[in-house]
Amino acid sequence: MARVRLESLKKHYGSVRAIDGVSINIESGQLVVLLGPSGCGKTTTLRCIAGLEQPTMGKIYFDDREVTHLSPSERNVGMVFQFYALYPHMNVYENITFPLRACRVPRKAIETKVKEVVQIFQLGGLLRYKASILPPGDQQRVALARAVIRDPNVLLLDEPLSALDEKFREEMRSELGKLQKRIGITTIYVTHDQREAMALGDVIVVMKDGVIVQMGSPEELYEHPQSVFVGNFLGTPGMNFVECLYDNGLLFLEGTEHRLSLKRSDLFAKLSSYQGKEVILGIRPEYVSLFEKSFENGLSIAILAIEPAGRYRLVDFLIGERVFRVRTDWSLPLIVGHKVYLYFSEDHICLFDRSSGEAIVT
Amino acid sequence: MNNNTYYESIIERKSRLSVITRIIILGLFLSFTVFPLFWLFLSSLKDRLDIFAFPPRFLFNPTVENYRGLFVKTFLEGGAGQTDFALCLANSFITAGLGTFFAVVLGVMAGYACSRFHFFGKNDYLFFTLSTRMLPPVAVIIPIYIMFSRLGLQDTRVGMILLYTMANLGLAIWIMKGFYDSIPTQYEEAGLVDGYTRWQIFWKIIIPSVRGGIAATMGFCFIFAWNEFTFASIVTTRYAKTLPPRIAAALGAAGLDWGQVAAAGFILIIPVLVLFIFIRNYLLMGMTFGVLGRR
Ligand SMILES: Nc1ncnc2c1ncn2[C@@H]1O[C@H](COP(=O)(O)OP(=O)(O)O)[C@@H](O)[C@H]1O
Ligand SMILES: [Mg+2]
């Protein structure tokens, strides 16, 4: 188990910049999630750490040892591939002991290690089966066991749940989180699913087009997105955005005659340079309340659609040309087409620069 | 549910009808493929009278005289002693066997290289190796004949082994490449991460995964070399002569001894038959060049 440090890592394939200057510092025992849409360079980053790709530039450290130019076999990392890559001609026992047999571990030590991981991953009855005939869930546990049996410096997981079906995925997700904490192994987890990231990560690194757009704890990212992209990417559904014109403590919502007056004095200070300019207001669906009666700062808007979602409902409105979603419980009777009053919780308002999408206030 | 049973009944009715057509087609097919073999076997056990009997006899006194005659000289052929049949049989085994062995060993490695690595002129090379197999033997027989006589490979087993290695190599590379292509590179990457070198991974992970492909390749190569007639009949004359030209020669020599020809033919078929039975599943995989093959 080790600290892992990436220093302005770059990997270019010809003119394609798969990753373009990624720096991350991972503490020992942490679970870091690399999150981002498909093609943003998550897998490439992981493969560079494993040594399967040689970075174009930048450095990789395990603890204080530089490993940038070591071969994969010299790095002692554990990796679970997207479709597990269990060796089909070997049984489970042979699969999980394969990494140990590479470095001539004595028989006794192998047996002790096997007992340990069999217990952790509950592989008791499976050891003699061919790995290729197991159901995906079991295959995954075998792949994990194989990855950690050598006490690797770091465990690398590339979309480990994507081969499982939805229901099972959630189960395995929490299982995985618990196991990681129990073994206490430094882990880098790649996914494009923000729910997985939110549920598992000690730290989430959001990537886009080969660069890190923001990293931090799940809560930090959720409550204080540093850009429109992060606000939109995290959360189910993502953050709502409305284009506004700022004028002296007032936000005029574009495409409507609505306006909001801001009360927080810290907002005024930050917005002073945006006087008379356009900004983007962002707010999460659960931080908007609905009322039947008029209210100060309440926006009266007709309901576009209602979608039940378990304990909550998602209520859609149209503000300007954008759909605006609000999450609310079942207490208020709501009818499509009727007007209700929307009240924005000012503590949770985020404001972004219109042209760059960067946060002004979060 | 109702609909299902309805469709099932249609399918069943259809299948009852088609069983009869299938039997007819199969019967025709077998009479073209298996019956000649069967007839060959019967003829090899007949004496001269039974062979020429008309109508053809299915019941007769079997004799192994034809088989004995293949190996031991008859009175007509100049008295006691052995014929060269045993020598030819041994030659066939040695040249086809070793030719296959070398072609497969080289093909297993070259196919891997062609599947996994990029190198200059790879596609041209791949096409070239296959084109050696597409040329009719007659087209290359003269240069090969000249090369062989200059190099002293004329009528030697070494020459024939080289020839069959060369002739089979292209096919071996292509079949093996197909099998390697169907293995995701993730297995090798997993092996690398697990602490193995490329060479170890090749032996411990890749080779066991393509055992079927190797068997198929061996089958194809051996059958080609074992049956090969054109090269053998031109390049070999006596010491390295293989069975196919030997049998062809026997057809013309001491009159037409159909019994002996049938016996020799049957001996020629046995190894192919045995090989086929052992690796028939793999051969089918080889036909699809591993693309559809399961590992
Ligand atoms: N071997 C390669 N050759 C060329 N381009 C590649 C290669 N591997 C990845 N890329 C490109 O790099 C970018 C990042 O890929 P990847 O790391 O796989 O993204 P992710 O895992 O986040 O979906 C993509 O645009 C992809 O097309
Ligand atoms: Mg990926």
C-alpha cells in the first residue's frame, strides 16, 4: 500500500491528447474515483499508472519512488479489468495465485495468502471451478482477489461494475466500498457513473477532455461545483441552470419577466464586477421549494410535467427555453398546467460566468 | 402460450417432413463420400477373381495377400526381398510429420507476432505468405526443381521437409493469427500486471488458450503434406519418395493389380482418418480461422 502521486502526466496519441497534464496526490489507503464522460482519459490515466502505457510527459511516484519508467511487472500494482480478464484455462485457485507464482513465493506463504483472500472475498466453494464458467459477480470477486493477493502498492479498477446488471451493481458497489475500507488498500476507481463515484469516493477527480476540471470530496463537488460542467454532471438529475442578467442585487431571468433579489451580502461583493452583465444561476433540484401561495422572491410558473420517483417527485418547469427540474415530496397536490410558486434557497445558489462556465459563487 | 404451441406444431410438422428429405440427401451424400472408402476397403481384401467379379461381390473370402504384397516382392517382380513400400511409408510419415512440426512451430510464433505487433510491411508480408499457398504447385515446380538439384536437396528427406514447411507456413500463420486475434489483449495486460514477462505470458496464458488452434493447424498442415503429390513426384525419385507418387507409379507398373492399389490407398487414408476423428472439432474452428471459434 502506497501513496500515489501523478505529476502533470500527459499521454498523446499523435494529435489526440488522451490526457493532458493530470496531477493528483493520493494518500495511502484512500479510494480515489476518476470520474468523467467516456473518452475523457480515465482509462489512459489508469493504464499509465499500471505501466501498460508509457506517458508522453510527466512523472508517477509510488510513495517517494519514481516508477514512471518501470515495466508493469516491476510496479506491483493490482488491476481489475473491465471484463475481468480471468485466465479462461485456469481454475479459480490458479487464477488468484498466478501473481504470487510470478515472484516465486514459497508454497506455505501462498497457502496462507489464499486462505486470507478466500475468506475476505468468500471464494470458499469456488476454488476448483474454471474461472470462465462463473457468473459475473463471482468472476469479479475472483478478479479482485487476484488483484490484491500480492498486497499491491495500489489497486486499479476500470469500470469494475459495468459488466453487471443494475440491481446487482448497487449491491456490489457497497460491497466493494466496504472491502476497500477493510483491506485499507490505496485504490483508484474509474467510472463514468457519477452515482458510483458519489457513493464510493473519498476523493472524486472529475475529468474532461484529458484534464482535471475539479477534485475534492463528494460533498464538496456536489455543493460547490467549480464549473457548469461539474454541476451538471453530478447529481440525479443534475443542477438546474438559468441565464440571468445581474443588476444591483437583482437577477433578471432571461426569457421571462421573473426576477430574484439577492439577500446574501457576500454575493454582492463577488458579483460587483458583473454589474450589468450576464451570469448563469445554478441550483440543485432539491434546493427549490414549491408553494401554492405567493411569497417574497417566489416565481410563479406553470408545471410542465410530473415524474414520480419513489419518495419524491420530479416536477418540470420551463424557464426561458430550459427545462428546470425540482425535486419535491408528495405533500403538495400538484397538477400539470397549474401555476405554483418556486422559492430558491439562497444559501444553495451557485453563480457561474456566462462565457467560461467557471464558478463565481458556490 | 396458445400462439407458442401453434407455432411449435407447425415447426414439428415441418420437421417430420424434412426428416425424410434429410435422410434422402444424407444417403446421397454418404454414397458419394463414405461408400467409395468402404468399397476401397473391401477391394483391398479381395483376391483377383473377386475384384473382377460381376455383379460386384459383397460376400467373399477376405485375404491379406494384397497387404503382404505391398511389402514383400512377388515372383513377378523379381523374387524374394522387400519392396520400397515400407520406405515410402516411412518417408511420408517423416516428411509430412516434420514438415508439419516446423510449419506449426514457426506459424505459432509468427502468427502471434502478426496478430500483436506492428512492423514494417506486415500486411504485404501476410499477403505474400498466403499467396504461396494460392499458387498452383506446377507454377513453381521448375524453379524449385532447379534450386533443389543445385543445392543437392534432390530426392532427400531434408529437401521434402523444407518444402512442406515452406508450403504450409503461410496457412499456419494465417490460421494461428485468426486465433490470436480472437483473444483480447487484456489477458496479456493482466499477465504483465501480475508480474510476468511477455515471453512467460506467451507460454502460460496465450498458448494454452489457442491449443485448439494449434491442433487445427497441425491437422490442416499434416493432411496437406501427407496428400501432396505434385512436388513429391517431381522432386523425389527413389530415396525420399513418398506414398502418393509411389501408388501412382504402381498403377502403371506390373499390370493393374487393383487389390494392391486398394490396399495401398487404404493405408494412405488411415492416418488422415485417425487425425480427423481426433481433431474434427478443432478443424471446424480452423475453417472459420478462429473468428467464430471458441477458445
Ligand atoms: N491506443 C490509442 N490510440 C489512439 N487514441 C487512443 C488510444 N487509447 C485511447 N485513445 C483516445 O484517448 C482518449 C481517451 O481515451 P480513454 O482513456 O479510453 O477514455 P475513457 O476511459 O475516459 O473513456 C479517447 O479520445 C480515445 O479515443
Ligand atoms: Mg475507459
